[in-house]
Amino acid sequence: MAFASEPERVMAVACPARSERSDERLLLDYRSKADAAAFEELVHRYERELYSYLRRYLVDAAMAEDAFQATFLQVHLKCGQFEEGRKFRPWLYTVATNQAIDAQRRNRRHRLPSLDRRGNLADGSESGSLADALVSREPEADANLLKQEQRHWARAAVRRLPETLRKVVLLVSYQGLKYREAAEALGIPVGTVKSRLHAAVEKLNEDWNQTRCVEHD
């Protein structure tokens, strides 16, 4: 059985496997050492998550792919602006959101996908989908019957939300960003994230109640 030499063991300790390096360390290594493998690792870590976010934001698969590529191009171009001590994930979502907005402006498309996915709130607890939140005030038996109907209804209703509310919904309810991460990604205070998410749920709940009243007239 072959054993690693002392220099190799020292090297292994000094340079941990790529999978053990934090996102922040990978980006800093790419910036300072031109470590292409570190950049590739970042892309690999976020390719599914970030593409999923962009796909939901933009709906169109080709637009989402273009925005994904543009996002990491901007990561490459702007890595020198990344400050040590900052978290990479919310910074990445800031870049991705800006690319998605640019794509929407170019294509004049303003659509939003399903709200069926569940996400994590700032306190670490799992939040229900917005559809679940909307039916939470209904009697239990009715809520079970309404859930499927309301999920379909929410797809259309949420498109009418102001853009500021829609962005918070995507980052918190879809991507599971903590409030402070969403705040950093959007460049707004944490309190504003909370108030906008609350406003989105209240607005959808109001619209839902109005829809139910019309149906029962």
C-alpha cells in the first residue's frame, strides 16, 4: 500500500479539496490566483439552483439560459468588486436578478410561474407556499379542497403584483433565501423584505376573497 509523502500530506492540509472550499474562498482564489477550476466549481455548485431561479423568473427557457450565462460572465468581470467578508450567494443573486431584469426589458415579457415550491424563512423554519398561506384562514376541510384550485389561481393572480413584491416572492418563497440574504440581493433593508412579502400575501388573499365572493354571487 502506498502512502503519501510528507510534502504531499502538508499540501493536502494547506490546500483542501475544492468541495471543501467555501463559495467565498473559491471566488477569491479565482480572482487572486486565476484558478479556473475554482470558477468551474462555483458554476457547478449553482448551475441547477440558479437556472431554476431564472427559469421561474423569466418563464422562457432560452431567456433563462442566456441570463444564466450572462450572470457568470458578470461574476467573471466583476469578481474584483467582491469584498472579502461578504457572502457570495446573495451577491450572486443580485447579479442574476439584474440580468433577468435586463432580459425582461429586452423582450418585454413580464410573467411569473407557479408558487407551489416551499422555501425557508429567516428563522430556519419551512414556509408554506403562498398558496398554502392564502388558504390558511379557511376551515381545515375547505382548505384541503381549495388548495389545488388556489394553486392554479395564484399563478395568474401573482402576475398582477407590483414588480417589487414579485422579486421578494421569488427570492424568499422560491429560492429559500433568508430575509437578510434577499435584502442584500435586492439592496433593500431586511424590514422592507418582510413588509413586501407580507404585502404580497395580503394582496393575494384579498384578491382570492374577492374571487370567491364573485363565484358565490
